[in-house]
Amino acid sequence: MGIRTAEEYIDSLRDGRKVMFRGKWVDDVTLHPEIRKAIDHASIDFKLSDDPRWKDLFTYAEDGNIYSVFYKVPSSASDLLQRKRAIEVATTYGKTIVTLIHEIGSDAIFALLRIAYLCDRKNGTSYFERVKQFYDLARDQDLAIAVAQTDAKGDRDKSPKEQPFEYHYLKIVKRTNEGIVVRGAKVHTSVSVNSNAIIVLPTRAMKDGESAYAVSFWLWANSPGLTLVASPYLSGDRNGNEYPISSKHKMFETVTIFDDVFVPWEQVFLAGETEFAGLLALAFVDFHRFTAVSYKLPLLDAILGCANLIARYNGISNAAHVREKIARLIVYVQTVKSLLEAGARAGHMEDPGIFVPDSVSVNLAKYHFATNFHTALRDLQDLTGGLLVTYPSPQDFEDNIVGELLNKYLATSYSSAKERMQLINLISELTASDLSGYHSVLAVHAEGSIEAEKIAITRGYDVDKAIATSLYMAGIQDEPVL
Amino acid sequence: MGIRTAEEYIDSLRDGRKVMFRGKWVDDVTLHPEIRKAIDHASIDFKLSDDPRWKDLFTYAEDGNIYSVFYKVPSSASDLLQRKRAIEVATTYGKTIVTLIHEIGSDAIFALLRIAYLCDRKNGTSYFERVKQFYDLARDQDLAIAVAQTDAKGDRDKSPKEQPFEYHYLKIVKRTNEGIVVRGAKVHTSVSVNSNAIIVLPTRAMKDGESAYAVSFWLWANSPGLTLVASPYLSGDRNGNEYPISSKHKMFETVTIFDDVFVPWEQVFLAGETEFAGLLALAFVDFHRFTAVSYKLPLLDAILGCANLIARYNGISNAAHVREKIARLIVYVQTVKSLLEAGARAGHMEDPGIFVPDSVSVNLAKYHFATNFHTALRDLQDLTGGLLVTYPSPQDFEDNIVGELLNKYLATSYSSAKERMQLINLISELTASDLSGYHSVLAVHAEGSIEAEKIAITRGYDVDKAIATSLYMAGIQDEPVL
Amino acid sequence: MGIRTAEEYIDSLRDGRKVMFRGKWVDDVTLHPEIRKAIDHASIDFKLSDDPRWKDLFTYAEDGNIYSVFYKVPSSASDLLQRKRAIEVATTYGKTIVTLIHEIGSDAIFALLRIAYLCDRKNGTSYFERVKQFYDLARDQDLAIAVAQTDAKGDRDKSPKEQPFEYHYLKIVKRTNEGIVVRGAKVHTSVSVNSNAIIVLPTRAMKDGESAYAVSFWLWANSPGLTLVASPYLSGDRNGNEYPISSKHKMFETVTIFDDVFVPWEQVFLAGETEFAGLLALAFVDFHRFTAVSYKLPLLDAILGCANLIARYNGISNAAHVREKIARLIVYVQTVKSLLEAGARAGHMEDPGIFVPDSVSVNLAKYHFATNFHTALRDLQDLTGGLLVTYPSPQDFEDNIVGELLNKYLATSYSSAKERMQLINLISELTASDLSGYHSVLAVHAEGSIEAEKIAITRGYDVDKAIATSLYMAGIQDEPVL
Amino acid sequence: MGIRTAEEYIDSLRDGRKVMFRGKWVDDVTLHPEIRKAIDHASIDFKLSDDPRWKDLFTYAEDGNIYSVFYKVPSSASDLLQRKRAIEVATTYGKTIVTLIHEIGSDAIFALLRIAYLCDRKNGTSYFERVKQFYDLARDQDLAIAVAQTDAKGDRDKSPKEQPFEYHYLKIVKRTNEGIVVRGAKVHTSVSVNSNAIIVLPTRAMKDGESAYAVSFWLWANSPGLTLVASPYLSGDRNGNEYPISSKHKMFETVTIFDDVFVPWEQVFLAGETEFAGLLALAFVDFHRFTAVSYKLPLLDAILGCANLIARYNGISNAAHVREKIARLIVYVQTVKSLLEAGARAGHMEDPGIFVPDSVSVNLAKYHFATNFHTALRDLQDLTGGLLVTYPSPQDFEDNIVGELLNKYLATSYSSAKERMQLINLISELTASDLSGYHSVLAVHAEGSIEAEKIAITRGYDVDKAIATSLYMAGIQDEPVL
């Protein structure tokens, strides 16, 4: 096969999966209005692969077949830059919401290829071949894939085996000749309700005595024992004028419960090799934070575009403080962009032949994005004005008399009331709505927290060299280390 | 009279006012579900005046009558501190939403007393007596009052008379023996749908040739020609579990249209005295920013309380970065508190006998609040985790099987799943919802923008003394100015 | 007596004290060029007490005598504000360098009065009377006093008794009928080389088993066994043009070594009462941080004055970024000022009748000062330009030909080259010299570090109330705590 | 030739140049103690070219000759990375002071090659050949070169032709058949006293009517009419213990006065082509900011090394706030590094075959370096403690008795007093001395100000695309621009 159409994708989701939404079981996700919105949004990926303008960017050819570009194993900086651009384009059409159904799964597969290879070489296991087979399947069938990584975790000050509840981290409860049985719950699983398959990864390094928690595998979304409890966040009817983004675009997260789910051996990628749990978690992150920042760029562009445009509409483009704020926003956005591209360009080859982004640069990109995002929202709110939360409703404009008055009073020389309200509604959604809350929480937590990024950046620093430099300069040592 | 009950207040709102909500005229605001929420919220003020625990704080006696404390003209720092405390208590019961129906009106009246006094002395007008009469009326009838100040404004780079549309600022279109007729629109008018009366103030200083825009008065909310177009922001059904605040507490804003509204002279407080327009706007702000920061304190307390509590529930209280973040939050909150109280304590008497808060301190309090609020939200999101936007719904917990599993997986040693979810829902509402957007836009714009505060702070600085100090130290001048 | 003249003060320093400077013993501190500079600087205090313009501010009358205002035990907010103003004036004449010889000693005495009172009441000791006697002596003889508080400390991760070297904290090594013998070293002792007496305070709380470290007393600067090792920092010849401040104004610090120094009982204020060591350290800080911020204000004024003036001289006053930077500086300076004055106004009475500044406000003032000082220097450097470190020498201007050219090339329409260079030299000294280093290290460490301030601020916060607020808002508790 | 020895370099400086230092003419710069320090420092460059360990890095071969690597015209990212590494190594040996005598000149030559090429193509001039000839000369003779760019400038709010003094910008006052005559003064000319030649560049874009100011050329340092007025900043005797850096390493700046200096045509690179003045200034900056950030890296490494080491020596490595501060420093340093390397890797080819660093990335690197440098100094001061400015002198340690006591009191379990003092002296010099002032002013102003960097970053942003994105998302436009 290779590339699916949007219709084929949608049809494939009618598979009897167990999804609960607001306490009720969902019979057919494609018929559920909230979930359908997420499905339609995810379809962007398939439509772009089929769109003459975007085909070349979103697909690649190999052995005579055409595949989704997201399944191209990167072998150079320019592969990474193409991947970044595809994510940017899809997310721009998704109006700041990433599609994710190809991105996250391929990020996980690239990590699994690397770690399975290492594990096999060290332990004589045969995981690599299994990952490779799953990769072929995913690529050939153009699968939509979710990744379930973050465990329920329980007490954060305790490791998996110290938890009061044994299953606060997903655990292998049985091993048979045919496979393993797992129990536990993963939280924040994005796009699981509208994916075909789910890859499970460990969320952290494991210690001695925690081998039953060192587990990775894939399974179909309709596997017995698997329950997807969908979050109600950002749901509810939304007027397209007031909510230009979330009225049409949506990503779903679930609490994903594994109640003694059986996984056949050929789908198992790690089962007890403690030392590789942490490596796998990190290897995933190497790719996934690159994806993460790639899909933030359209959001940043939107913020910057809105800032420029609303300043113009309001007639304040030339005020000193406005110019300073816009300059500050540009510095912010350019920093994130430049560091992300540095991550691609400064990448390197890893066994078995995968070009991996530079971890420090990518983590810096994510860190700067995350730590400054909230003040960027503040600055955009500042430029826009109080109408962000006091705007009259779109329906008021339809009243003969009131509508006419509003059109007069809310227009400026630089924009009609209608365009100004459209822009203000967009900015309201981007900075002062639950969608804005979603983006800001994602900034802080998704694809790893600010603290996780700090650790990755710190780990990349050569402290010993720095100390040697200072010892040399202090005259305590005769030579620096260079 | 003096103090009204909540019922009396609610009854008084059935007065035939013209309110539009989502394109439809509202017959009786007390029967409209959205507006009723705002009315019930505002009733807190009346209930507390009647509550044995709070009576002493919320009322004061004069000439044998008992009045709302908000109508007490401040004559000392401790009056201001009592006012602050009353606002804090009401807003805590309002779960971060201020009641405002007494606060903003009395702020305006205090300003009007000052400026009318000055204007009369300068121009021989008789505004002071009119203001005094309105003050007596408001106090005696315990009126709920809105203040309409911010004009539609049009092009921000132009003054009122330069606007393309003549009525972008509210304008006197006719003067008769009986009164004046005004046309224009004010935006962001808070609590107008549930107030008895509306005070109109100029939004800025006026220049020569703009005397028709230098206008202030009061009028009943049901005055002919007055239309209140209510914002749909934050409306819609809200589950009390997911939205512990906005399901019960609400403040309404309107675009307030004056379509040739007649105002009798005895209700007019300024009509053409150009030089007093700016002074009146500033005098209002002197009191209103003090109110503003007073009502922010419960929000800051909630943020800090949530930060401590969620860190404990999650088991991360002892992590280095957590302690640093909480310390940073405390510094933030204490700075705002300390500056606000400094504003009361460093206040001074102004003619005709009103104790005015220190402008620089209050503006600094507001400025620090506003510029750091968004990063405070970020830090609280950081401590809480991704469940803020991926939480399962309250209904899921009611399912026999799924609910039991969620209760196990989401509990920690330090909290049940139920309490943890309650707290996370609160934090989600405070940091990642439209209510959070409302609070953050209010932080930046309400009661004056960050730029307005910067100007007030800058104006309070004695630059000449500073320059003299540097000239002395540079040896250019022989003596400093001290 | 009461008030001394500068001459009397200077004469009193010829007392045979043991001072080492750059490895050599100093016979007479009044004849040593570096130390003499510090003495002349400290004389400002005595001169202002004698100056008709300043007498009223710098002295007070009691029982028919005139004393230095610094020895007035504060009994109201206005006493504290007067104290602040006197410090400001003296430091302005000292061109940003505080005189300190009255301020720090009286800060310590006020603290000792409070803690001796408490200790006596608890333990039946008789320290209060001794402190009172020393206070009378100091006030009557107008003593210049240093305070030695910070111990050598050794390993910061260990308490006094855990140190590898027993005397890393000053320790009582013998108790006799006549007094105690102490051994140890205090660092950073300011103005000890030019004070008459030295007060010793514990630097921190002590634990069980550390009673020998819980010690406080006073002694004359020439006491046997006492060695003052003066720091060479900021010493060396300094041209008055290039160094308008440090060529004339200086404060000295010493490592102060107590090599078995005998202290008679009547001079001992604490000797073994472990629980009061920490209280005494904190009580000192309550006053001393108030002094600290008071003496920072002329520095901040100078920075702000220089910023305005150099912008004008350079012709950039109207540039957008310049206005933003100056506004930012004003906000910074006003925040520090407002919080400091809040500290005075929100103070309270403590036994035995001393008006103590509000700890939270004062610590916030110090914290904002300290954490933002370096960026204020950056902004001032930014406005000034590279000539700060590339200026031609004053001597070049005296050359007939070169001087004339420089005068042409370095003038602007807004200033002569001479004035511009004078100002640039001042700014260079304030932002890019060892004096600037001194000020910035003092900002971070003097009178307690940033971390110490953070702890004091945090301790002042009512976390339980904040938690109760959040429990109420989350619906977990029925009522807030108010 | 190709590579010179240090001796050859030093000899070449005895050329009769006119240097004034503190009002006196310097006969022979190699015999003047202050200037000799700068010469010896600059010699590092020549020594490293001759050092077997570093030869390969510091030289390159072409046509059978060996040249300084700084004269290698970059043709790839790896050329830029080698250049960066050479600058890092030389500056580490220079203990944070760059040598600059090869770096800045070659930066200017690369810019001249580009702009002369463009100008010739546009205007039919023959500048390119002249630049090429100078390049050959500089490379073959291994010249030490200074660049004089920043004019005296006068009133910053006026352009060159509007200045009150005609020569506030360097101006062509005569054109003859042989060459041009120029008058004016350049400030902040680094390393001019110890360079062989000086390249003159315009400092800004010129407007119509300012062609006489659009001038660029090179000349020998001893050219008639040229006067170098050396800054006294950072001069004076310096003990090697207290000043481990500036006692041996130094860079000199001059006010460089051109008093009717004649420049033969073959040395002129621009003379009146107004439109190329600004382009040349910018083209220089493209390379020179890359140099700038390269030479900041050893300073940043030293800061980070000192932070780690002093925390260890003081015994505070495990404190929460210390770990946070060090993490913050690492994020800062890594951001600068990563952006700088991104500048090399994202570079591109420009006519006539020069690989130019990516302007946005390099400017971002410089901007982050400059805006956060002062707080990095603050954090390092914070970790170190007050001894930074109160340390006893090295001579005190030589006293038999006092020295022994100091050695005991100032040691910790983690370091001897000697090593701790060596490190503290280094940190004092890096954070609290005139050298620290020098570094911090350079951070803000050298190689372009913070504002200049902001402009370069802003200019690199595609605002139109961002606006199109927001128009698409607001529903105002049907398609984004991608």
C-alpha cells in the first residue's frame, strides 16, 4: 500500500475499541461528534499526502512505493529539516493543533530501532527484527499510531517499586510462551482514540528489582482489556466565529487503562531489560522534542502575526512600547526557530544508521519555547486590549440596529469591525481560552517538562572542561583542557 | 435605608433595562440563567453585610444609620485597610471573582467628590453638590453601581476629535435647559447588567476643541436610549466539578451604547470643562487601582495555596526546583501585598477631606501583579502536571468499573484521587481555562493597562533630584539637592 | 558629651590598635593614606551633625543633651523615616558610600536591647542592663562602632560543631570570674579600622551542643589579642577625574582575628544561651536591612540621574528603547523605595519599647534591590556607550593639540566634552570599575544574602491560610480561613 | 612569508607611530610597560601558530605556503567552525582576553571582498582588486590589523551631515589624483597601538548628501597625521595574585584621530558610493559578531567552571538554590554556544565565494550573551560570597603569624586557603573589578550594541508570512502562505 486516503483512515477506526467519554461508552468513534472532530482534524495528514501542492513534501518513494514522509528514517540533516517542514505545514492547516498520528509513532519507532539494536547486541535478544517488522507494517499500511508513555506514577518522590500501589507504573504480570500480560495505566495518551495502533514505552529509567516495569510493545487500539478514558477538556459546542480554531480542530487525550492486556511476543520490544528502559525513554525524546518544537512554530508564527496585525488594526504600531514588545516577541520566536534548526544541522549518525538531532540544541529550543510562552501570551494580550474577554457576540452583529452600531463603534481606520472582531476572536482563543490553556500546559509539560529539558541541557555540558579552564585562569593548574 | 438584603437587590433589577445577549433582548435579567449567575454572585456583598460574622467589617454606622462599608469616605490609612479587607473577604467568597457592585461605584464617587470640588473652586460650577447628592442617594439606597469609562476609542493614535468617526468617544450632542444629550459607546463596562445605576467618566485627558467629550454623569440602568450588549465570554453550561469557580461565579461586561441618551443637569458632573477630564480619569484610578489590587489578593492566595497543596499531593514538595518555584511565587505575592498596604499607609489627605492612597505604591502593586501573573500561572502549571488538560471527566468516576480503576491509579499516598482531581480541576480553571484567560487579560488591562501603570509610576519619580545627585557625584555641581 | 567633632573622632582612633595592611603593621591609622581616606569619609557623619543645614536631621535632644540621631531608639514610623533620611543624606555626601560608623552599631544595640530583654526574662540573666550601659556609653561618647558578625564558617554544609576546624565559628574557650576568652575569626567586618569599638554578634542559630558558639559582646578596637587584617580591595592611587567617588570615599573591611581575646563580663551580652543566638542574629537583621536599603537609595538615584543625563548628553532621549529602559529603571528604583518606606510605616512595637520595621517589606526591598541591580547597571552601560571603558585620560585633554581635538570630537550639542567626560567617568566608576564590583557584591551579600532575604520573605507568608483558600475554592473545605 | 614569530611581530611595531598615553607621547610602544603588556598578550597568536600542539589549528597551507588560519577565506561551515575554535583556544590562553589582531582585520577583509565585488559590479569601480591586493599583503606578511569603525558620532539623534561639528563622522576633505585626504576621529579602536595596519570602515548607512562620509581604506599605523590616544582604562600596576588575568593580559583601545591623513588610491576601498556604506558596515558585522561570540566562549566557560568549583570549595554544591543557579548558568552558556554553532552551520555562500555565517543565529547568540551576562555575574558572585571584595591581601599570607591564622580560618574541607583565595581572586577579577566592567561593557557594546542585534534579528523575520498565518487562522484569508 503506502499512502491511505482520509476515507480509508476513517473507516479503519471502526474496530470496536473501548472508549469512554463522560462516563459513557462510545460505540463508533467516527460517529461521536467530539471524537469525529479529532478524526477530521487528523485527516489533514492524509489529505496533504494526496494534495498536488503538498504531495512532494508529505511523501517519499522507496522501492517503487510511495510512503508517508513521516516514515522516512532520517539519514541526514536535510531529512530532519524536511520532516520539520511537513510538521509545520500540517500544523498550520490544523491552525496550531498538530495532527500527530504519524509523527509520534515514527518518533517512537526510530527510538526503538536504536535501542533494540543496542539491546540485541548486548543481550543477544532479537528485538530489532520485531521493531523492523512493525516499522514495515506501519509504513506499508500508513498506520495512525499513538504512543502511551507517561505512567500514572503515584508518588513522584518514589520509584516504581516503592509505590504504594503496585501498578502505578505499567507492569508485566505474567509471561507465557505466547507473550506477556500487562497491567497499569498510562495518562496523557494523545490521539489514542483515533489511532490504529498504540506503542507503549517506559516513562523513565528503572532500577534493580524493577525489571517487570521495563516493558515496551505495540498493540492494536481494539485489543481486549484496553480501555481509553477520553478527557472532556476542550469539549462542548463551539461557535466557529468565537472559536475559529477549536470549533474544527482537536486532539484527544486519554487515560489508557491496561487491565491484564495480553501482548504476543512478536509485538514486544522490551521485557525486563532494566538498563534499556531509561535509554529508550531518552531515545524517544531525542526525536519527539524535535517534533514538538516543529509543531510549535505555526503557533509562534500566529502569535507574531497577530501581534503585528492587531497593533496595526488598533492604530498603535508606532508606539514605543509596542515596537519594543514586538521586537521581544521576534527575538523569542527566532531563538526557538534557530535552535530547532541547529538541532537538525548539528545532528549525528547513530547505529543502526539513523540521523539523530542534536539533543542539547533541541532541548534548548523546547526550553526557551516553554519558559517564555506565557509572557508571549501576556504581550499579545497587552497589544490587543480588553475586548479579548468583553467582545460582543457574533449574533449581536446580526441585529439590524445593534449590529449596525457595533459596526460603527468597533471599526477603526485600519480595519472594519468585522475583521477586527475576527482577529480579536482568534487572539482570544490563542491567549484567553481553554485552547490557550491547553497550549500553555502543553508548553510546560508535553514531550517532557521544563525540568526534564533542563536536565538534558545540563547533561550535555562539559563541566570538567569548564572547571579546568577556571583552574588554569586562577593559576592553580598550568594548562587548560582544550 | 442603608443596607439592602440580597432579595431587595435582586428585585430592584427588574426595571425594564435594555440588555442584549447573543443577539436576543433579555426581558428580565433576574430570570436569564447566565445573568442570574452574575446577580447571585453580586449578592455576596449584600449577604455579608447581613452575616453576623462579617457585619462589622462590611458596614459602618453614621448618624444612627448603618451603611455599606464601601460607601464610607476614607479619612485614614485604616479606613483604606478596612476597605481592602472587605474586598478581600467578598472576593474570597466569590472564589477570585470580585463583586464590584459597591467598590467601583464608590471609587468613582470619591474621585468625583475631589474633582468636582476643584472644578467648582476654579470655575464657579456647582458640581460638588450634585455629586454629594448622588453619594447620599447611593449610600442611603445601598445602590449597586457600574462605571462606564473606556470609550470605543477607534484609532488609538488619534485623539477624540481626530477620529474618523465622531462618536468614537462619548460626546455631548445637545445641551438644553433640562440637561444634556449624549451619543457614543463605552466598552468593557463591568456589572452594568446587574447594577442599578451607571456612572460615566471620561477615559482620558481632553485637548482644546474637545470640550464636548469632557463629560461625566450618572443615570439609571433603564434610561431610555441606553443599550447594554452583554459579552458571551465565559458563558455556557458548566459542570460544577470541572468548573468549581465559573459554574457559580460570574461578572458580566457590556458594550454600553448611548444612543442620544438624555441626562438631567442634576445628574451631570462634568460637561465641557476640558482640563478636568484627565484629572477625573486619574482621580478615579487612584482609588480604583487600590480596589483592583485588593481583589487580586484572594486570587494570589489561591495560586500559592494550590502550589503548596498540589506539590504535596504529587509528592514533590522536597524537590529543589519545586522549593525554588514556590519561593519565587511567595516573593511575587508578598511584593504585591506589601506594595498595596504601603499604598494605604503612605496615603494622604486631599480636599475636600478624602484620604487618597499613595499613587506610586498602588501602581507599583498593580504593575508587579500584572507583569508577573502569567509566569505565576506557568509555575503553577509546572507543579501540577499534564492532568490539567487531560483529566478524565467527573462522570467517568461514577462508572462502577472504570471509576474504581481511576480511583486507584490517580491516588497518591498524600491524597485520594477524588481530592486530587478536585484540586486539579480548580487549578485547571485557574490556569488553563477561559476563566484563567479572563483573569490574565484583566491583569493586563483592567483598571488601566501595564503602560498606564508605568506612566503613573514614572510621573511619581523626582527625576530632577536624581539628576542633581548625579551632577554632584560627577563633580559638575557642588551640592546635591536633598 | 553627646556629639563629637570630626577632629575628636579622628584623634580617638590613635589607640594602638593592631591593623595589618598588605602584610605590614599600621602604626597609626590616621596617618596611613588608604585608611585615612576611610576616616575622612566617615567624618562626614560628624560634620553633618555640626552643619547648620543638617543639625536638626542628624541630632536629637534628650534630657538636655544633644545626641547623634542614630542613637535615638525608634519609637514610631516617623523615627524610622528620619533615620532613613539621615542615612540617605550622609550617603549622598559620601557619593554612594555609606558612613556606617553610627548606623551599624546602633542597629546592633537595638537588637541587643530586644534579645537581652527576652533572654533575661526567660533565663534570669542580666544582659539587658549591660546592653543599656553600653548604649549609654556609645551615645554619650558618640562612639564609632563596627559590628563583627560573619564567621569564617569553613564548610557551609556543616554546623559550627561539625566543622573540621574547631574555631571556624568564634568560640568561648575559657570562662573565668572576670569574663570570657574567645577564639576565632570574623570576616567582612566593615569600618573596624576606623571605629572605636566593635560589637560581636553570632552569625546564625546554634544547635544543642553549640553553646560555646552562642556569644555576643563588645570590646574596644585596641583590645589585646585582636588583629584587624585590612582588605586591599579598592586600594591604590586614584585620579580624582577618573574616580570621582573612590578617590575620596572609602569603606574598609577586615578579617578580624580573635586570638584568645579576654572580654570582661560587663561587656558580655550572650554567653552560652543557645536558643538566643539565632534570634539575636535575626533581630540585628531586622534593623540592619532597613539601614542597608536606606543607604542604597542614593546609589539608585545616581544610577537613574546618570541614565537620564547621559541619554540627554548623547542625544538619544527620545529613542523608543531608551524611554523603555529609563521607565524600567524608574520602576525598579520606585519599587525599592516604596517597599522600604512600607517597612517603616508597617513597623510595630516590640519589648522593651522599640519600634521595629516590618520584616517582610524590608526584606522585599532588599531582595528587589539585589536581584535587579546588575541589570540596572547593564541598562545604564547600554545608554552610555563604549567610552565607559575606552575614554581618553584626563591628562590627554591637557595637551594643547590633542586636548583641543578631543574637546571637539567628544562634545555634543547637549554637553561640552568636559562635562560629558565627567559624567562618563562617574558612570564608569558606578558600572565598570572595582567600585562597581564592590557595590554589586554588596548588593548580593551585604546585610544578608539574596537567599537569606528569600527565607525571611517566605517565613513571613501565611501558607496555611493560602492552602485553606485553595481548599475552599476547590470545594474540599466548606469555608475559607479569613 | 606567511607566518611570523612573536619576535618578528614585536619588532615590526617599532615604526614611529604617534601614540599618546596619559598626556605623554610614547616613543617606542614595545618599551612602554602598559602597551608592552598588550603586545605580549597579542603575541599569543604568533606563538600558537608556532606551537606543535596548535600549529594545525592555527595555520593552513595554500600553494605551498603556510598562513595564519585567520586569513583563510571561509568556504564552508567547517571553515567557520575551525575559525571559531582557533579564537576559543587563543582566548583561553589569553585568559578571557581575545588577541584580535588577526581576527578583526580578516573579518573586515572578508566584508570588503563582498562589498567591493558588489560595488564594482554596480558602479564599474575597481575596489575588489585593491581589497584582494591588501588581502594578499596581510596574509603574506601575517599582519596584525586593527579596524577603526565607530565614529565620534556627536549627537546620536542626527545623521552625519546634520551634526553641529562637520567631522563628527570621518570625512573626505580632499580628493587628488594620488588619493584622498580624510579628517575625523574614530573611537574604541581596539589593538591599534599594537597593530601594523588599520582598516577604516564606515559605521553606518549614509544618506543622500553624505557621500563624503562613505569612505573605507587601510593605512599603516605610522601614517602621517594619524594619532592614537590610548585609554588609561585598566592600566596601573597589578599584583599577579590579585589580578591573575589583567596583570598579564590586556587589550588597548584608542581614540584614533585622523588629522588630514592622506590615503593613496590603491588603499581606498570606498570613496563616495553612499549606498554601499551601510552594506559594508553590516557585512563586517556578519563576520565580526561571529568572532565576537567565539571569543566570549572561554569567558563563559570560566564563569561556569568557577561557579562549579567555588560551590564545591565552599561546601554548598548540594543546596537547592545552588543547583538551580548552576543549571540556569548552564542553560545560558549552552544557548550562546548552540546559537553560535548554528550560525556557522546555517551559513551560506555569497559572491565572490565567501561562506557567510547565518546572521540571525549569530545575532541571537550575541543578544543572549549580552542581555544575560550581568545576571550571570550576579549568580557567580552569589555562589562565591563576600570575600570577593573583602579578601585579605596576598602579602598578609606571608606574615608568619597572621598568614598561618589566615590559612587555618580560610580553608575548608574541600580546599586549602591558598587555592580558595586563588579562585576567589580570579572570580573577583571576573565579576567585581575593572576587568569585569570591561567585559560587561563589551558585552553590551562591542561588535554592535544590544539594539543593533535586535534590529538584525528583527530584520531576519518574515513578518508577512506570520501575518498571513494569522489571517488564515482568523478566517480572514482562505489559505496561509507556506
